[in-house]
Amino acid sequence: MDHKQSLGNQQALAPYKQAIARYVRASMALKGMRYGDLAQALADRGISMTTENLRSKVSKCMFSADLLAAIIDSLSVEDSAMPEILKQAREMQDRGLYTEQDKS
């Protein structure tokens, strides 16, 4: 894959990336959870992660699909997660609502 293709992929994936990060943060807020609480919920599932590392991963949306699945499970939002994430991503795509940082 050349550099131009890579940049194109990053731009095309940006709305999904931002929607996932927003969804996780919103779900945490609705559940009254902080990053420490989420880190503990993950630890209860055998996933060791510091609060700072988890905060960084969520804010940058730089985590694997398996960690996303564990976060969704920890937040008990499996019924709404994918529909809401996809809805937000499509809305951002339609409106061009993602940051310049995500476009680079």
C-alpha cells in the first residue's frame, strides 16, 4: 500500500474512529463510570490496563477490536453499541464532522 492509499484509508476511517471514542466516553458518562472504574471492570475480566493507558487509548481510539469488545462488555452496552457507533459515524460522514487531525 502506498502512502496516498494509506492517507485515504485514514481519512475514510476517521468518522468511525471518532464515533467509537465518543460512544465509549458517552457510555461511561451515562453509567457514571470513570476511567479507573472501567480499568477495574476490565481487570475483573483479566485485562490489566492502567487508568492512564486506557484514557489514552480511548481518546485516540487506538485499540484493538478485542479490547473494544471487552469495553462494550464491561459497560454492558452490547445491545446498543454497534447501531449507535454506526449511526454516529454515518452522520459524521454525511456532515463531514471529523476533525482536521483525524483527516491527516
